[in-house]
Amino acid sequence: MKCFPFMHEIEGTRVVLVGGGNIALHKAQRLAPFGVQLIVCAHEVLPELTVLAHAVYAEYSPKFLDGASFAIAATDDRALNACVCADCRARHIPVNCVDDKENCDFFFPALIVRGEVSIGVSTGGASPLLAALLRDRIARALPENLGEIVARAEQLRAAGDHEAYERELRALLEES
């Protein structure tokens, strides 16, 4: 499946995560740096996940989807995951179902985040391991001071001299 890499600001948005185990924790850890309000629904929740949650509920209810930007079904119960997906689709809320590629409206990319730079690698759900291996290879090729380069790029762009902006950015990248 070919997926378009759509970058979207999610800070402050409501995200519903159904599940409380290791896979749910991994998804929450990927989202936490982006400032989402995470609503977790699960009978048992890992303590590390509880710390990342805005709210925790012992049972999933479709009412928790009200106002959600997207949801993640990450339980070991395929029937519950399918129910979450159906509830989301009925409300036109994008959903990621961790155990069922066909029930995903979006995939989590293998991420590289350095300052304001976010790079996502996806195989369209075909092989998360391959996406992670490619991410690691790309990360090794990136300059360590990428965050500083972005800050300088922002300054140069604001100055309005496009030629100087391009020239200095190319020089910064070549030096790194």
C-alpha cells in the first residue's frame, strides 16, 4: 500500500489509545513528545503508560472518541480492536489497529526526530522492521547538529534573501 507522508501538528489534540500493555506503551512514547492529550482505556495499564496519559479509564466506551483527532486500537483482543475501528469509522476518526493492517487508516512511521526535523519511514504496514532498519540507516547519515541547522535556516528564511538562504544552507549541510 502506498501511503502519503502527511505531516500534521497534533499538539493538544485528544488521542484515544485502547490498550495498556507494551505495544500501547510504545505508541504512547512515540506520541508523547508531540504533546497530545492521551486518553487510555484498558483494564490493566503499565505504570509507564499511566504517567504519559491525560486520563485513564478501565473500560473502553465509544463516548471517549468524542472530540478525538485519531485513535489507536492496541489490545490483544482482536474483537475489541475491530470494535474500536468500527466505532472510529462511524465517526470519521482515523484509526490505527496494531494487529490488523487492513483496519488501519494510517500507520505509525519509524521516526527520526531532531529538534524541529521529523522524518518518517513507512512501508505501508508491510514490514515495520524494515521501516525501522531504514530509519536507522538514514539517521546515521544525518548531521548531528541538525537542530542547529534548522534554527539557522529559519533565521535565513525570515531575512527574505532567497539566494543567501539557499547558499548558506547548502554550505551548512556540506560542513556537517
